[in-house]
Amino acid sequence: MDALNLVGASVGEPLSILTEAFPARLSAFNELTREIREAGISIRLLVLLDNKIFIEEDSVELFMERFGYQLRGIRYVPAGQFTCNTVTVRDVDVAWFSSVKEQDL
């Protein structure tokens, strides 16, 4: 049985150094990475091809204090015992994993 997907996945253009958009995208990615590090936020992983910066869960509060006013989209995707939380800041996705909380019955 097929699942009904009411929200289409965001599919961007594949990253290529031959496109005119590459230098601007790379610049935005590098600038945000630098600012995140300067703010003392722990970076877990950088994925340029997906335009995504993963931060440590214990740095989320500091990230929100520093960049919260720039958020442009919040997404949550369950992944087993974890949830991948993603926000967009200056056209770059910033993500972190958090534990799934059990609901009280």
C-alpha cells in the first residue's frame, strides 16, 4: 500500500561547480559555518552537497539564542529512536538529532 505524501520533499538543483549559483551557495555555507564556530556552537558534521550543517544537541540552545531570529523553516523527521530537527538559516539547513520522547498514556 502506498503512503499519501501531502507535503512534497524539497528537491533542489544538484550542486555543481559549473553552475552560476555555486559560488554564492558555497559562500553562504562557509560564512554560516564560520559564524556558528565563532559563537561556540559544536559542529558535528558538514555536508556541502546537501547544503546542511549538523550541530550537537547540547549546542541547540546557544544556536537558537544566536541565530533564532534568522530561522526560515522548521522541519522534524523521525528516524528510529531519534528525530532529525532541521531549520533553515540564510538558505543553509542546520540540523541536529534529539531523542524521541515517549508519550504518557
